[in-house]
Amino acid sequence: MTDSKVDNAKTDSGQPDGSRRKFLKGSLAAAGGVAAAGTTLVGAPYVNAQSPIVLKMQTAWGGGNIWNDFAREYVDRVHSMSGGRIQIDLLPSGAVVKAFQVMDAVSDGVLDIGHDVPVYWYGKNKAASLFGTGPVWGGSANNMMSWWYAGGGRELYRELTQDIMGLNVVGAFGFPMPSQPFGWFKDDDVTSVDDIQGLKYRTVGLAADLLQEMGMSVAQLPGGEIVPAMERGVIDAFEFNNPSSDSDFGAQDVAKNYYLGSYHQASESFEWLFNRDMLESLDDDLQAILLHAVEAASTSNTATALDRYSSDLESLQTESGVTVHRTSDEILAAQLEAWSTLIPTLE
């Protein structure tokens, strides 16, 4: 046969070989197209075509405060756990409302999430201090956290905020804080109860009642107002919370004596506030992520705090000329006695 005869030879089916080649080439091309389309179809369910849910969250802390870093740890975990379905716009105190207004802003829907401490709404109901600056009964913030999650604390909080106060919020607690220092004084010899009589002092919550019982004149101010108040002579001394937060807003610039150890705030934790309507509008898995991320952030916050608080305390001494004192036994004993006097008045 000639080559042309070979090309035109018929198969048993009567179809020329050349046509078979064309058929095979066409079939392969079609199969490739189907395969590509199949890949797209199979992959489609894993692509989240919806826009992320963007939530507005404000803290009660000034822009430079380490506690905004702690709030960021929460935001990052929500983003990761939700696969990007939830994005949180994190804002510092004052971006939308002032520090003491976070609770109301969340309840009213101005904010979706708030990050504060319960004593910041102590003025609305003194029972707020049961969840942060309550009486010292030998427990710690870790004990209080256990009570919140396993001992009925969460249910009492819901009853207080929703049933009694009529607020449209859901709360969650995390990061059990170390017992807080007595604070910052200009005097390097604060050792007796007489030394603090009439002293104008900043604290918050039920601790204000406690220290007034001891003879101090107390002003309740958010952290961002402490240094200006010291500079203007509105207060003579103050406490806030820890070496890192205190140094972040410049405590070392207005006082050089830092007294550690106190019973005025021994069991405080962060409070996460969620607008109830917003939370309940989400799918169940996203609601769970927002709430369980509090527990995840609580662990990371604790690790970060233990590292930073210790190194910043050292820096205050070596770089800022701060003298660290141990609060005297007389003052500590007087605090416990004042608690015993104060508690019956709250019943």
C-alpha cells in the first residue's frame, strides 16, 4: 500500500484511521475541559464567596495601654477560628465612647463588642463589684473565674445585667488578673493608716467605698485621666492595675514610689460585652467562636502579662528611678478590717 492508502485504510467498523485520530484528539480535549470544570465545581463549596461579618469592638483602654494588645489577641483568635468569616474592627477608648460608657454603648447597639471591667459600670449597680472588686474572702481571680464558669456566677451575672438592669448584653469573663498594687505615691514613707488619712486617691468600684472607710478621699477616674489629675492636684495618689499599664500612661512621670500588695482589688478579670441582638443573629458556630475565643485569649493574655509585667517592673526601677515598696502590714490589716465593716452595709 502507498502512504495515502494507509491513511485512508478503514477499520473494522468502517471508520478511517484519520477520523479516529481526530475523534481521539477531540475526546481528549473535551475530557480535559470536563476535568477542569469538575475541579472548579468540586472546589466551589470550599470558597467563601460571602463578605465577612464586620463587628465594631471598643476597649476601655487608651491607645498605648498593653490591654489593647490583650484585646488584639482575642480579635486575632476570632479571625482565625472563623476562617475570616468574622472580622473585628478594634478601637481604643474614646474612639466611639468614653471608657465608662462602653456598657451602655454595647447595650444600645452603638458597639457590637466591648472590652472593659465590671467596676466601670459600678455607678449603675454596686453588684457589679461582685464580678471584679468584691470583698476578699481568701480567694483570687482564678477562684472567681472558676465561680463564673462552674459555680453559678455566669447565671447571676445574666440575672443582674438582663433581668434587673434591663441591658441588652451578653457577658463573658477572661484573664484572671494578679492582685493589684496599692499604687503610686509621692511620699516614700507611707507605712501607717495615719499616713493616708484625707489623701486624695484614685480607685474605682467597691474599692472606693473600702478606702473611704479607711479615711481616704476617693475619686473614681478612668485610666486616661489619672496623670492629668495628678498634675492638676486633683488627686495625690492613685492605683490603676499593673506595672505595664501604669507605665504605659506615664505613672512614673508623676510619682516615684510604687507600693505593691493590697486587698482592695484582689480578684478582677476582663469583661467582654456582646450586644445580645447581634450575638443571637449569628449562626450557632459563629456565636460559639465569639464566646469560646474569650477562653482562648484568657490563656494567651495570662502568658503575656506574666512576661511583660515582670520586665516592665524591672524597667521602672532601673530606667525611671521608681522605688518599689512592700505595702505595710498595718495598712493591709486595716484593709481587711474595713472590708468587715463595709460588707454588712451592702446586704
